[in-house]
Amino acid sequence: MKTSLTFLTFLTFLTFPLSAKESAGTYGAAFLLIPTGVRSMGMGDAGAALVSGSNGAVYNPAGLSRSRQADGAFSYQDLLADSSLNFLGYAHPIKFKGLNELGGVTLFGNLRYVDHGKIEVNYLKADGSLDRTETLKAGQDLALSAGYAENFIKTYNGTHSLGVSFQMIHTSLAGQYDAQALGFSLGYMGNFNKLSLGLSVANLGSKIKYIEVGDPQPPVIRLGMARPFSMSTYLGVITAYDLVYEERSLHHRLGLEARLNSGLAFRGGWRLEPESFRGGPTAGFGFESERFFLDYAFGWYGDLEATHRVLLGMTFSRFPFQRQ
């Protein structure tokens, strides 16, 4: 009874309407809104109910409870306007059985680093004429996270997992202003036969404060589902859908993955955002060997530049990496 009460309390907090807490102003640390999952980007940025190892922790920390063995991954993403995102992640299942002794305990951590390129700053003389020009770094963002996931409850129809991650945030603007903050994210994942359901709330915590006025971190709520289909002995298909609440609006993410038994996967998806430049198709592919895996994804941003993500990872086990 105590376990069920704790579980219900967690879900109640997880689904609390964040809009009541939102500031009327802007959000700080906007780089936290950039998804880091390369597999998920190829599937329309749907990832709340997918199991993607260390690279999936940003979408839903509870998904790490499904990790079969340790993995490390590095990804690079070419962003808009000469910016780039680097991601380094590691996940490690341990023998500890968890609070309810149901297993699935995984420790994980990741580092996100965004470089916003360079800008030219013109300094003027008192008469308004040009004095000198300096080239400065436009800005840098850093988020260091660590988390924990486990199987929390088993029922007659499935397994329920919980996850939490804590992060330290540092941002800088033009090499002159710096701000720090602490945050955390919560996640739930349920596996019911072949259907997976995921729910996560990200970027809760202290405000980002450069000078005097602080801005809240950008909250993100993801509700997702995923289901695999066995088409033949050679081909499996996974469909995924996320309903995402961020920047005070709802966004739809839809994706599909076709995986061959040779380890090769092809992905496609769509971000349904008719009022946002981020809407549009995505595509990608992946390959897994016994020890290594590679993912690539492409995102189209209308009249703006397209973005590309590449991930290279390694598993620390003699068994192939298992993903659902």
C-alpha cells in the first residue's frame, strides 16, 4: 500500500500544471529545449517512450531502467546560425535491485555543450565614428547531468519504471555575462506487453540570472507512446508518438523506425508544428554491431538551414545493445 501511495504521489507531482508557475517573461537557458537524441530526431523527435541508452536520458530518464548493459555515446549536431551542440553520455546498469528490489537500476550521466559561434562588436568614439572592432564568442552553454532509474512497480499487465536526473547549468553571453542554475527532471515509463508509455517533466529548478532579474528554466512535458511490430523474421517496425508541451504550446511528434536483423535501421518522422519554423520532416538511419552503434539524423527547417546530427557509441558488453 505504501509503495502504491508513493507511486501515485510521484505521478501527481509529475503531471502538476506547470503553467500556473510560469513567468510572464522569457525563459533562460533556451539551449535546454534542443533535443539531443539522434535516433529520436530521425523519428520526428519522438522519444518519451523509446529506449535509446544514454542518448535517450534527456527525453525520459525512466527509460534508462530498460538498459541491458553499459553504453557510452558522443554526438555532434550542426545547429542554425553557426552554432553547434556536443553531447557526451554514459549509462551503467548495476547489480543493486532498487528500492523495491525489482531491478532495472541504472546510473547515468551526460554533458551538453553548445557553442554559439562568434560575433563582431563595434566600439564607437564619442563623435560616433568607429573606434575598433572585436571578435567575441557569441555565447556558450553547458549542462552537466547525473541520474538514477529503476523498475518501481510490477503489475499483472506490465512494469512501471521511474527516473530522475539532476543538472548543473552554466551559460555565458559574449564572454561578459555568466549565469548558473541547478535543475532536475523526472520521468515515468510503463511497459504493457508490447506497448510502451512514457511521461517526463524536464528543466525544473532555480532561475537563470545574469545581472539582476532571473528567468525560469524552460519546462518541457513529454507524453509519449511506442509500439514495435514484427513484420517478418528479417524486419521489425517501431512506431512512436509524443505530445510535447513547451514554450506554452503543444507540439506533436510522430516517427517510425524500420529495423533489419542485420543491425541496419531506417527512420522517418514529422514534427507537426504549423505555426513554428521547427515543423517539418525528419529522417535518419542507424547501424549496430556487437560493440558499436552509429546514428545519423537530418531535420528540415523550411527556409532556414537544415540540421544534421551524428552519434557514435560503444557498448561495454559482449552482447549486442538491446533497444525497444
